[in-house]
Amino acid sequence: MKGEASLIVLAVLSGFVSGVVIGLPPLCFVAVTADRSKLGTRMGMGYAMIGLGVLAGGPGAGNILGSGQHLDWQSVWAFSGASCIAAGLGYAAIRVFKYGAQITVKA
């Protein structure tokens, strides 16, 4: 990634898709909670797990990046991508557990 234009494009794309981190968990919690009296507790616990991931992600990525003249940006991208894939697989597992493997199921 070189130049100001690529950084601006990356920032715009990241800002555009980052709303999923905030908007998707409540939908999943509502879908898997049969007893609505437990919904607030599930949301709180879910966002606590997200918070722990965000808390550990920054220092973890900084450790992977290293210090000095040669920074290991490729490994940081791989770490972030693997984390996103793991989260996506988790959401997919919740969906399959709740509704089965069919794609066209209404909740």
C-alpha cells in the first residue's frame, strides 16, 4: 500500500463495512433467543466478548507488526483476516445450529 490515495480508499471501505460489527450481533442474539427476558443479558455478554477481542487485538497486532525499520504489515493483515474469518464461521455455526443448513429459511 503506497500513496495517499490507497490509504483514503482503504479508510472509506473500512468505514463503510465497519457498521456490521455493531449491527449484526443484535440480530443474531434476537434470532437465537427464544426467551426474550434473557435478550439483554445475551447482548451484554456478547458485546463483552467483542470488547475483549478488540482489547486484545490492538496489542496483538502491534506485537506482530514489530518495531524498527521493517514492519511486518502482511502478517498483521493475515491476523486481522483470520480473526474476521473465525468470527464469520462462528456466526455461520450459530445460524446452522438454529435453522439447519438450508439457505432459504425464514426466521
